[in-house]
Amino acid sequence: MKRKICGGAVALWLSLVGSISAQAQITAEGTYDTDKWLRRDSSVGLRIAGASEGRLAVFLDSTDVTDLLRRRGDVWLYRSELLPLPVGETEWVIWQVGPGGWQEVARIPLKVLRKSGLETREQELRLDLQGQSDLDAGGTMPAPKEERLTAQIDLQQRASLKGVSIRLAANLLGVSEIEQALRFGERGERADRLDLSSWGLSVTRGKGELGFGHLSFGESRQLIDGFSSRGATLRLPLGSTVDLRVAALNGSAIVGWDNFLGLSRSRHQVLAGSLGVELLPKTPGAMRLEGTFLDGSLLPLADFNRGEVTDREESDGWSLRVQTATPAQRFRLDAAVAESRFTNPTDPFLAQGEELVEVERETRGARYGDLSWVILRRQQPDTKAFEVAVDLRHQRVEPQYRTVAAFLQSDRQETAGDLRFAWGGSLAQVSWSSSRDNLDDLASVLTTRTRQGAWSFNLPFSEWSGDESSSPWWPVFTLTGQRIHQKGDDIPVNGGFSASHIPDQISFNHQAGLQWSGSGWSLGATASSSEQDNRQPGRENADFLQRGYGLTVTTTPLERLDLGFDLRHEEQENLAQQEDRVSRSAGLTWSLRLPARQVLSGSFSWTESRTDPGIRVSEDLLGDAQWAWSFERRQRVHGWSGQLFLRWAYQQSDATDFLFAFDEHRIGWKVTGGFTMSLF
């Protein structure tokens, strides 16, 4: 009996070894070039060595296609005339089936073109609807009822062919009320209720890209920085170390179907380009030099959503920027210089026939430098990370420096720095800055100097307690402070100033807080104080003091119920008027999640304010409640989701002024219903 058992065990062992040996001998590869894209009816096969009939299963992704393969020796041909190859990027998955189960043998990629000849093609169409209607309103200050319906259509299409990627995007906005139309501020009642909000087309190959539509261009902080409008851009790599980018953009933001490319007005256009060079090709990002040029001309046309009257502007200029960093990013430097020639050409529309003094063309410069240095960094296993870092910043913008594609405050110089200490989760930071204006020291212009210092400290006691079980009871302590001193120099000559007009003010701001957090609850306490000390002659007593205390609690007493409480007490002292003001407030928020994707939520707040002596007293009540039901249905490709809501809002205000015998009581409420819905 023992011999039979031993013999059976040996036979089983040999069969397993033979099976494993047989599996190890199977190899598979495609009979085609796996890097190329094929047609759906292409004749393809798999070369599988070391396999026998009935021992293999072949899948295309998750579909078993073993019966669609015809074997000729070691080649297994796929019969695409019976079932065309699936489009897109898939893969063959070859399994060996044996007594021990299924074992994966190989995976071989497969790329198949679509009927249109494209390698990949994706399309997304989304319609977002939002409707809102005031059902009822009342009180002593009722607002007019409003009904509003908006629709937003978003289209995204992406395709690729032979390494070229194409992306098309468009966004349209439709409104029921003409006042909400995209171009109502520009065209009034003639604005289209359904209008083109934005569109874009990009063609990309490798690192090169050609773009049209709504674009953003520029990384030169003082010449052209993230200028966004409609136009065209081109990014072209010139070898492995040089890249060129150029752009032609409309001079202001536009929407609608007019001026579709954004290039129809040559006198209202921004032309820009940049050339970047990696000076250390083997270490990208270690040293980069970038030059930027700009030539822009703007007509007195405002953006589509701004109704201001503007002036004609022209500017051209250049900037040179250098960026360097160590491989571990412990040292980083970003610095640039810029020069801009700016003018306001004569505009007959603004002149209205009057004789105006022509503005002279000015050439001015600007510069900046940002340095970041991690002085010390230590991070070892089982120890808290420690880091000391410093940031230094400097910027100077000369008087009358202007450019049409960047928004800067001219005639200003500022130098600032930060010193940071981090140990584990603890963080301490000290900051300072110094700035001044009137860089040309004109005797008739007021020179103002500002000195600012700030500090912050964050200490999570739980990281230092050593007892994880009690960590929720250890708070996070925060402390912040700020001191600002703004002081003017001598009294300007022939400027109509007196000594009391020259600013000399120091402000202090401090805030401390404690925060506890546990499972389903949090508690926060804050205290703050601020002081404004005026020192200019004649206004020495025009000072203000403020103190405040707050308490915030959030909790989840039940699985479906969230509650939040907020208490606040503030005291304000006006030394010039010998008046104190005391304010108290309380707030409550709640959210109850009901079955079937329903939510009841609301808030309530009460605020009382009174002066000492008791001259003015006010009290405000605000409340709202909302019921919302969310719904969603997703099919294989498309679906929809949305929400129905019903909202009630209440407002009450009482104010009494005993000095002027003024007493006012106002109340108002509104019931609003609406929906949001997305079809995709």
C-alpha cells in the first residue's frame, strides 16, 4: 500500500514538473509590427512556439477569440473576415489551460485604425441646464420675482493619426433673460441669447503645437504674463535644447461668433514671441535662458464684460529671463530684466475736437529676482524631517513703465524675504518687506515708504505627545502676527500738502488659535487683536483698537446628521470719537441626509451690535432652509444627472439710533424652486 501511495505521489510530482516545464517552454509574439497601426481587415497572426492543440486560450482584451484563430504550424492566424479587429489600442492575452488552472503566457499589443483612418477618436458632448424661479416672496422689503434658465453646451473632440494629436473644444452659453447674455454689456438688447463662449483647436506633434481660439500666452512677468484672448499660437522645438513660441492675439477678451479667429483687427492686437534655450542639455531645468519680445496696439475697446471707456495704447519691448535650479531643487533662481516703449496715440474719439497735448513716447525698464534656498534639510527614517529655507524677492518698476499685456504698478520698488523652519508637522515663518514709490525723487510728488513684518507659527501637539490614543485631545496651536508701518517723506513742494496729510501710521494684527479634531467632531477657539496707530501731526488720536474671540464646533451626532455652531464676540474702540462698539453673533448650520438621495440643510445666524454710550443698536437675523433631491442615471456611454431643490430664505433687520430718533424694522422672505441637470 505504501508503495502505491509513493508511486502515485511520484507520478503526480512528475506530471506537475512536466506541466511547469511545458509552460516554461511556450513563447509567443505577433507576426506583425506591434508599433504600427493596422486596418480592421488586416491579416494578422500570433507565432506561438511550444504549444499543442487544446492547451491554449486566446483573448482580445476580455473577448475569447480562440475559435477565430486558424493554426498553421506555429502560426495562429486571426480570421478578420468573420469578425473585424476591434478599433483602438487593445492586446492579445494568451493563456495556457492545464490541470492546475489557467496561467497567463503572454500579452501582445495591437493597434487598429478606425473606419475614418484615425488611430484614436474620442468625443464628449455635455449639456448643463440650470433653472430657477421665485415662487413667492413677502415682507416689508420684497424683491421682484425672477425666473432664470441657462444652458451651457460643452463639446470636446480628440483624435490622433501617425503621431499627430488634434483637439477641438467649444463652449456655448444660452440664457432666457437678455440681461444675462454674454454680450449684453456690449450690445444691449441686440445681444444673442445663445452665444459662443469659447473655442479652441490644437494640433500637436511631439513637443510642437499649433493652436487657435481662446488661448493664453506669456511667462514674462513684466512684459506679457498669461495674456488671455482669442488668436493663434505656435510652439516649435528647434532641436533638443531650443524652443520657439509665437502668438498673435486679439487686444482684449472677446466672445461670440464675430472675429472668430481674433485676428481681424490689426490695430487691436498683441504680437509676442519667446525663444528659450537649455544651457545645460544633459540636465534639463538646471539653466534656462529665455528672451521675449512684444509688439502690441490697443484700440479704445473694453472687454466684452466691462463697460469702461478706455484709451488707445501702444507698446513694444523685450525681456530676458534666466532660471536655474539644482537637481534636488534646494536652490532656485528666477530673474529677469525688461524694457518697454509705451505711448498713448491721439484718439479723435476721446479728443472730441479739442486741442490735446500729445503724450510723449517713454522707454522705461523693470527688473525682478526671486531666490529660494533650502539651507538645511535632514530627513532620516524614524526621525522627524527638519528643514531651514529662505526666500528672497526683489522687484523694481520704473516710473511710467507700461505694457499692454501685463498689469504692474509702476514707480515702485520692493524687496522682501521669508525665513522658514519646519520640523515634522511644526512650521515657523518670519517675513519682511520694504517698498517705496517716487523712484525719481520728484520734489512735487509724495514719497511713501512701507515696512512690513509678519510671523506665523504652527504647532501640532499630537505629533509630540507620543501617545496616539490621546492625539484627538491634543490641539493644533497657531499664532500669526503682522506689523505694517507706512510713512511719507518730506512735504511735497507746491503740492497743496500740509504736515497732517503726510501718512505716518503703524498697524498691528495678531491672531491665536487652538484646534481639536476627533472622529466625527472638531472644536476651534480663536482670539484676535488689531491696532491702528496714527502718528501724523493733528491726527495723533485717530486710533482704532479691535479685539475678538470666537468658538467653532462641528459634530456628527448621528450617521446622517451634521451640525455646526459658531459664536463670536468683538469689541471695537474709536479713540478719536470716544466710542466703543460691541458685536455678538451666533450661527448654526445643519445637514440631514435622507434616503433616496435627499438632503435637508439650512443655516441660521444672529448678530447684535451696540455702541457705548448707547446711541445705536442693531440686530440682524438670517435664516435659510433647503430640500434637495439628486438623481442620476448612467448608461453604457451616455447618461444624465441632476438635482431638484426648494429653498426658503428669511431676513430681518432692526436698527435704532437714539441720537437722531431713528427706528427701522425690515423683514423679507422668499421661496425659490429650481433644478440643475447635466446630459452627457
